[in-house]
Amino acid sequence: MTENREAPTREGVEAAARRIAGWVTRTPLLPFEWRGRRLWAKAECLQQGGAFKLRGATNRLLQLTDAEKRHGVVAFSSGNHARGVAIAARRLGIAATIVMPSDAPVVKREATAAEGAAIVLYDRMNEDRIAIAGRISQETGAIVVPSFDDVDIVEGQGTVGIEIGEQLGREPPLVVVPCGGGGLSSGIALALPGSRVVPVEPAAWDDMARSLERGEIVPVGADAPPTRLDALQTPVVSPYTFGVLHARGVRGLAVSDVEAFAAMRFAFDSLRLVVEPGGAAALAAVLADKVADVPEGSVVVLSGGNVDPGFYASVLNGSAA
């Protein structure tokens, strides 16, 4: 495994891009029109496993030693990171245990189990997923693979930004990114230092935005309401991800469930893409005119497409709640 490092770097993102080449899909960059401007959608919803998470998981697991692989890995996730770790582990012959909230979408839970991972359910409101994963690690020797609080994970997610730059042939003026723990947005910020990066979170779960505004990490409030943007429900961000975005002077935004639903319909109508609520957060912010100054050639990341078919149908017909 690579040596522990204090912070993710652009060089690390570039190394991750070389390391995971051939293990992940180079997802398309699709044009669409908005208010007379041509923008681009980075379709990570078409990534293997249905989300960008395979990138960080693959980068992390490829660097495990043979001894570490024999002990297996344990991760905690509501679904997308879970499936990414499960896919990477299966390919490398590593046993994987995933700690998932009991209210995680069934489609995500079943897809993760189908990859061969063992599922341990917990109560999101009353139990600590990190503590559960830590206990499993102590009992079995499994390596904990966090969803964003890890240098190799952040650098792996940043390969989305490397691809954007290569596909456009330049750094875009703006990249709007869904944000949970901040692994994707901070990784892209490292990969594209000349681009303005705007992370977008669910309303009342916008701890990254509030942390960046205050200059220190602020957790989600205990009274935060439920949200359909489950992929972005992280109670507190990482010093790694916060540090990168704070150093860049980044400011975040938040969107409602209703705004995310509208973006999901737009993605289907205009791009013929299936996008989950959390994966549509960045597009929702643009469509709702919450992002100030969206220049021609800006990029919107569609980070995931793992959504229950019945619920997705209700979004498309306007009856979702």
C-alpha cells in the first residue's frame, strides 16, 4: 500500500488516473443547451456500478498489500460507495463487508449484495456506522475503506476531473458537482486547479457549504429532515475534503428534493439519462438558477444513476414526494 500522506494532491490524482485506467469506464461528456449557452454533462451515472464511486474504491484497493487483501475490507455507505467497493473487491478476489443504513434504497442494497459483499444493516438515526465498521475491522482484521475520508479515495474520485480536462482539451470555467462528504468535489478541484468548483448538497444537509462559509468543519444538525438525496447524506465532512476546498476559496450551495426531481426529469428529457436524486443535485442547482455566472462551456457532473424503478417512475410523472 502507498505510504500514508497528509493530504491529497494533484500529482496523486494523476497517478490514480494511470493506476485505474482499464478498471473503470471513461464516461461521456454530453452537450446540452441551457439559457442559450452550451454546457456539458459528465455522465458518471453511466459508470460501472452506476456511480463515480468505483474510481476511488478501485484506486484504494489496488494499493492493498497481499496480507491486507487476505483480511478483506469493510466500508460504510448508503449504496454507491458500497457497490463500488463490492465491485472492486470482487475483481481483486477480496472479501468485502458493507455497513448500510436500513433505509437505503432497496435497489442499491440488492445490487451491492449481488456483487458478493456481506451486508450489515444499521439504524441511520441511532447508530454510528463508523463505530460499527471499526468493530468489524477489530474483530476480523478487515481494512476500513471510507467513502471520502481517505487520501487514495479522494484522488481516485478526482480522476473525473482529469477526464473532463482531456475530453474538453482545456479546463472548463466552472464545474458544478454533487457533494456528500466532498470526495468528488475536492478531487475535481485538485484535478482542475483553473476551474471554479461549486459543490451542491441537499437542503439542511449542507454541512460542507456551512463549513466553508465559517472556515471550520460544522456537522449536520441533529434535527436535519429526511431527504431523497440519500447518496449525499453525510453527517460531517472530512478534513481532507474540507481542506482542499477551503484552500481554494470554494463556496457551496444546497438544493431541495423538488429541485432534484426537476433535474432528474430534465436529464431524462434532454439527455436520455437516468439520474438518481443525489446524482442530479448539481444539475438541479443550475436549472434553479442558484449558481451565479454559468459561462458557456461549464460542466455539470451527474454523479450517479442508482434509483428504485418505482420511485423513478413517480419522479417522471410528477407524483414523487
